[in-house]
Amino acid sequence: MPTPTIIVLGVYKPHISEDVYREQWQVTDSDEATRIHFENLVLIEAVIDHLDDRFKAIDFGQPSLSGDPNQFQCAYDEALLSPDGNCVLARHVDCIRGTGLLRFVFYLHCYDPERPLNWSYGQVECPPVEPIPGRLKSLVPYTVP
């Protein structure tokens, strides 16, 4: 079987509604902590081909610059999309499964655009962060975990 390949289609700054901001504020009880929570949050959209059993969505992420392995920021709230990216097929843990070319998104906190993204097979460079497209804003809105 061929080695899985990935293409990161986009890295997006998500829209945070006032309701979601207030909900997070209830968790942090702080304007500063809430701002920091959302500061480097991104939604990453990618396509993967030749998926195999070694693949794990939780492997997507960036380790802390401190080198502490317990500080690894990993993908969460992933969604499997239709091939054109206009429909959500599944949105739950481990939903990135199937054969052929798979399109998906996931959220990642503390994203550093100067560093590559880790995944199950090494690292991948990402395009610059840009505003979230309208289709993803409505398909996979951010929710407080």
C-alpha cells in the first residue's frame, strides 16, 4: 500500500461569536484568559490519500517550544467533509476514516504559523493563516469543549 500523503488546503482564523466568547469566559472567569484561549486558535483543512491503520487524528499538532511532551497541542473537534468541502459527513472523534481521498478539518489551539504541523507520518508545512471561509464558518462552528 502507498504511503499516506497529505495536502493542507488552508489554515483559518475561526469566527468566535459573542455567545461562544461568553461561554468560554464562564470557564476562565477572565477577559485576559479568554482572549488568550482564542488568540492562536485555528481551523485546519486538509486532504489525505491512502489512509492506513497507523493514522491517528490526535497526532496532528505542534509540540510546545519548551520541549515538554505533555505540552503537545493536538487536533480536536475534527470533521470529515464531502470531497468538495461543502457538507459535513461526520463530526466526532476518529471520524477521519475511509478509502480514497478524504477531506477534513480540525481545530488546533496555540498554533504557531512559523512551525510545521506534525502528523502520523512526519511533518507538513502549512499555508499562511487567513480568515475562515463562509462555508466552514457555518459547517463547523467553534464550540467550547
